[in-house]
Amino acid sequence: MTIPCARPSEIKHHHRGKSSAEFLDASLILNHLSIQPGQTIVDAGCGDGHMAKAFAAQLRNTGMVYALDVDGEMIAKSQKNAQESNVTFLQADITQKTSLAPVSVDLLYLSMVIHGFSKSQINGLQNEVKRLLKPGGVLAIVEIAKKETPFGPPLNIRFSAEELQRTLAFIPIATINIGSYFYLQMFHQSSKTENNG
């Protein structure tokens, strides 16, 4: 695994109140994720939960969406405003072992969070993704392009799609531009990887 050398060893990067997510086109993302009724989806780093709710709508009252965030205040606020019966909000860190069952997730989605992870957090993320994804499950990551943009984090902590592919020990299956500033990178688990309960 190769971590881009320009990245700081430990990064404190918090989004509360100033996320670039407001510039994302949710419908464009949903069009590429091929969500099917009955699936189990994890929205890790869910923030205000808007994508978790969009996933729940795609599931049409079937399956389950787990919306995870380390920010307890955001989770409490999102849970209070949620109307969907198939969304469970959890204060949890996807870079550590969560309370979710192993080999239970069809789609694990992260948007605008991985650029804020340290090397050790990226390793923790990979371990948890390997533990959670079902065979054939998909890891989907939305990130801001590594180029000058009118908003977003510093360039030195951003990943290009190529850097993300080199950094994560998963099989890249698609890189999709979603608007002028963002891309969606999708992965499958390596067939050499075993899930750990």
C-alpha cells in the first residue's frame, strides 16, 4: 500500500458547518450506485444524513441504511429529523471496528471524508471495509478532485483517483466524474482478501 508522501502523518480535519457536500449532485451519485431493494448500505461520515435518507428512498422501505458519524451532535440532530424507518443513525468511527455485523454490507459509501484520514486511519478503514462487505459488495468513495477549486480542503491532503487506487488495497471497478469538482471511485474487495469476524 502506498500513501502519497505529501500527506501529513496525522490530520485533524473537521467538517461540521463547512462541508463541500452541499455542492454535490445526489441524483448523479445515485444513478451510478445501482442500489437495489433489500440491500444493506452504510453511509460512513454521514454528516447531516442527507445521503442516508436518499439511499433509504432508493431502497423503497426494504433493506437497511446505517448512517455513521463520529460527531455525536450531528448524529443526534440527524436522528431527530429522520422520518425513514429503515435508517439507523450510529455514532461510530469507520476507521475502527464498529458494532455492525461482519459480511453484512452490500454498499459502503464515504463522501468527502477520506482526505482527512491519517495513514493509521486509512489502515483501520480498510480493515473494517474488509470485515463488513459481503462478497461482491462495493466500496464507493466520493472525493473532490485534486486540482484548484473554489472550495474544499488543501490540495496536499486531497487524493486524485489514481492515488486513491494506489492507496487502497481493493480492486478499482469504476472512476466517474460527478460534476466539475468531484469524482466517484468504486471498488470491489480483492479475491485474495478474507473477511474477519
